[in-house]
Amino acid sequence: SNMRGLTTGELCQTCDPGATTVTAAATHISNCTCDKGYTGLVLGINCSACLPKQYKSTYGTALCSTCRNFSESPLASVSPDMCKCQFGYQDLNESCFFQCPKGWYASASGDSCEICPSTTFQPQFAARNSTFCLSCGYGAFSDEGSGFFS
């Protein structure tokens, strides 16, 4: 809440929208600071919400941080945990990768799929890179893009 103890005489006043005090019994508007999920150039004055695909987990004038690639967050997000992978992408080890079918893997940029070459197979959904294309070995074969061992 932005009503934590900013006092003038008998009345408590509120900080501007998007701002708060970080201690109780503050006595002046200069004690207001931008809240988590908000940023501004001057402490507690004209704080604006972090945009979608951004977050800010601290109080103060720090800039909002950008979510990881291929993720999005709601307005005024307060944590990188609020950045969720976009539709069609899967969260794997703190990164968002395109959900490729068996026999394919995510490109280096993570935004498209590349087919596993012949003589390999890839049995997993959403493989992160070409190392997931496994060699068939001696006495076995596969077609390009195979998700199965033959």
C-alpha cells in the first residue's frame, strides 16, 4: 500500500500512485520512493509501471529489467518469475525454447525448429539443441527428422 505513515500534522497523506515509503512514520514526500514494479527519475514522484515484458523487484528509481527472450509479463511486474514463456514456447532451464516436435530441435536463436539429420533420431518433445539428435549407431538407420529408433 502507498499509505505507510507519510504524516503532516494529524493527517496521513499518500505517496503518488506507484510510490510508497519503505519505513513507517515518514514525514515528507521526499520519503516516498518508486514501488516494486514501478520506475521513475525522481524518488516517489511520477513513478510509472514497468511495461509488459519487464519487471522491477526493488524500491527506488532503478530502471525496469527486461524479461528473458520469448517471455512476457503483466504490467507492473515485481519479479522475473512473473515472466512466463510465450505461447508455443517451453520453459527449460530458465530459458524459453520453441516447442519442437520429436525429430526436431530448437534453433540457436530459440525461435524456430531445425530438423535432425538422417542417421540420427530425437525422441523428445521440445529438444533445446542439436545434441539431442542421437546417433543410430551400427546396424540401425533413420530418415531425416526421425523421432524413433529403427
